[in-house]
Amino acid sequence: MVVVYHQNNKVVKVCRNQEVISFDASLNVASTLMILAKKFSTDRLIWGHITIESNINWDALDLIFHHDRIMASFNNSSEKYLCDSIGYIDESIFFNTKKNVIYPTWSTSSALGGMSSKALLQFENNIKLTNNFDYFLHSLAKIGSVKGLFCYSDPRFVIDKGISVPVVKANVSNLFKFTQQHYRTRWIFILFLNFLIFEKRFPILALLGCLRFKKQNKTDVQFSNIMIQSKLKVIESRTIDVIIPTIGRKACLYDVLQDLVEQTHLPKKVIIVEQNPLAESISELDYLTDKQWPFEIKHIFTHQTGACNARNVALSHVSSEWVFLNDDDNRFDENLISNIFDKIEQFGIYVATTSYLQKHEKLVYKNIHQTSIFGSGNSFVKTSCLKNVSFSMELEFGYGEDFDFGMQLRQEGFDVVYFPNPSILHLKVPFGGFRIKPKFAWADEKYQPKPSPTIMYVKQKYLNSKQIEGYKLKLFMKSIRKESVLNWTKFHSSFKQGWNTSVNWSRKL
């Protein structure tokens, strides 16, 4: 293990296996790390501010870096190098880091962090070794996180979590530079517009100045050649329950059950929550009792409709170590559960979500990576992660319940990892019978809420104020395109009214 201590963007000490070694003091921190990575290509690299040397929790490093594709850092300061204004153009859930749990984020820290030499060497000749160490680290994480580098804020890094290192924040010019290098070019103009509208600022020099910098978001960095085998033991009994909410899809559900019957690794129990709002109705799923199944079936029939309620009811009956959140119009091959368990063990994770394509769709996201999405029909979760997690009833019949569930998991300290394979086919069958379109409480409002109050509820819950303002402007720009220029003034007024209605109802939710 190699440890690089720095101060004021300069290296002040380098140690390897607790012995001080020589270094070139004329080089910046990023260049020093790259040289050390080439010299000690199988080592772990740690960087830290010299003032935090005595607060490093050395005993936790093997748990933090349990495989070679992890980049982790930590600083207890509430300040960030990139200010919240990046939220004007990026609604990323990876930016608003929660400090008391292991949280997936590309918002890294120079205070204390580390990664394997193997991972850093993937960036050799692909990224500028800038003098600004914080900027360099943010570039690494922003580029790497979509390519298969696993980036975290991890409080286990330090002994005393109350100690922090002062953060030198990026100025507006660096913010525009970062946007130019890591996002599409149009976003620098949208960022400028947000500053103009919401802050009454006119950063024209920062806008023009950033145009001279080359793009880095198209850097051809690959991590597939770094083999992964986590040191963590996340699976004990390898038992799994499957939950399936269903309504009016008798034939489709039967096909899903047949796919489960064919599994090379059988589930222990399948929990089916059947819904039918008709007061005198009874179950239509006669095959559940007429046929012998190689697993236990827990069948719950209810007149209360709603996917959030159905999934919560099903989750309350889970007794296995793992749970597969399934749906009643999925199809998958016989190795799905076996393969996903292999992936979970390989990567040392607690939440996995698969690709979930319809028949006409092509696979776009081909890299295994930390994902901002969560699918309630294609995800696998360790049951112990669900103690404080459930589907929000405030979002019943609305939108955003899957995203909210995934965010609850992340805020409990459990990352969600996407796998392109194994995959689940989503048939997206047209609604079955018994579905009654709900009438929302805001249906009679003069100005209909835009966006939906459930969407606004989720955004207010998890995004910062700059992200919400940025979303508001993007929604306005997208909507006004459909309007005649002669109607823009009237549209602006109605948009404000619809936005305010949405905010008011989201608060009531």
C-alpha cells in the first residue's frame, strides 16, 4: 500500500508499507499518484491531507476496498468542491452525499481517499494530470462511474468522524470548465441561463473561457480488464423469496411461475398478492391450488388495489435471506437466479437490478455500473436491507415509487448496481381487467399541477434547491416548444400556476 500525503495541492510525504519513500517534490499530486501507480502496479493507493494522518482508520481499508474497481473517499465537511450550482444541469442522486452511510457518489474528496493502482492506470494518457487535485479526482469519478468504477463516500475511512478538512471550493470558472469537459456542450449555455434567471448573475467570461477546454466525457476508459472478486461475504444461505403483485393477468402470471419452476436455483417461496376491487369477487388463480409447485406459494387476495400496497404486503411475508422483486408480465431464462447470485457474490453487493427491456428495445447500457434507477420488477435485495425501507403509500397510483424505494435503500447505505446480464424481458402487457383509473385529489384544480405532485414529492425529498430550479427551467423549455410564440406570455403564467399547484400538493403528500 502506498500513501500520499498532501497540502495546498503539493505532495509533502509518501509512504509505502509504513516506510517513507522518496518522491519528486516538483510534481503535483495527480502526477505523483500516476507515477506511483506505474511503479507499484498491484498496490493500493491512498491519498490524504497531512492534517488527517492520525485519523485514518487503517483497519477498515480491506472492507472499503474489497475489490480492485473501487474508488472511495471521505470528508465530514458539509462543503463540497463543486458547489450545489452543478445541480442546475445535473439532477444526479450521486451528488447529495449522505455522510453517515456508505453512499455512491462521484463527488469525491481530496481530504482522504484511495483506489487501486490498476484502476488509476486505466486513466493514463486519457486524462490531464491537473494541478488542482480536487478537480482531477472529480474528473476520475465522473468519467469512471459510468464505465464501471465504483465510487463511494465511506465514513469508515476515519476514526473520529467529527473531524473534517476545510474544502477549497471551485469558483464559477472551474464549474463551467467541469461542465464543458464532462457534459454535452449545450449544458454550459443552460448553466449560464440558470445563473441569469435564478441568481441574477451574468458569468459570461466563465462561459466563454470554458470553450477552450477539450471534452473528457468521451474518454475511452475501460475497466473490464480488471478482474473482480469481492472479499466480502454477502450470501450465507442462498435462499430467496419472490414477490409478485398481480391484477387481471392470469395467463401472464402463469408463465412467470413456469419460468420460476424452470430455475436451476429454485426460490424457497413465491408470494403473490392478487388484487380485485370488486366487492363480491374471488380469486381467479385456480392453478395455484390445482397444480403442484416445487416451492411454497403464499397467495394473498385483497380488494385493495395499488402496487405500493401490494408490494409492501408481500414484503411483510418474506422470510428468506434474499428477495426477488418480480412482476406479473416478466419472462426470463432458467439461470436467472443462479446467475444473479454469482454476480452478487463476485461484486460483494446487497442490491442488484437487471436490464429490463421490452421486445423491440435494444440494450444501450452495456457496462456493469452504479445506477440511479431501481426497478420494482427486476431487482434483487438482501432482506436485511429492508428493515427501514418500504414503498411509499403517498405515491400510490402516481409516479416515482420505484425511484423512491431505491433512494431509501441508498440512504440506508446500500448501493444499487446494474447488470446488463442476466436480463429480464418485460412484456409490458396491456392492463388486465379490474383496473379503475383513480381520481386524484387535485383533479378539480383550475390549474392542473405540472409536474405530477408525486414526481414533485420525490424531487423535493431527494434533490437540492438548485437541482429543482434546474428541473423547473428544463421542464419550462421543453413545454414551451409546443406553444405558439404569440401564446408565450399566457403560457408562462399558466406554467407558474401549475408548478405552484404541484408544489402545494406535494407538500400535502
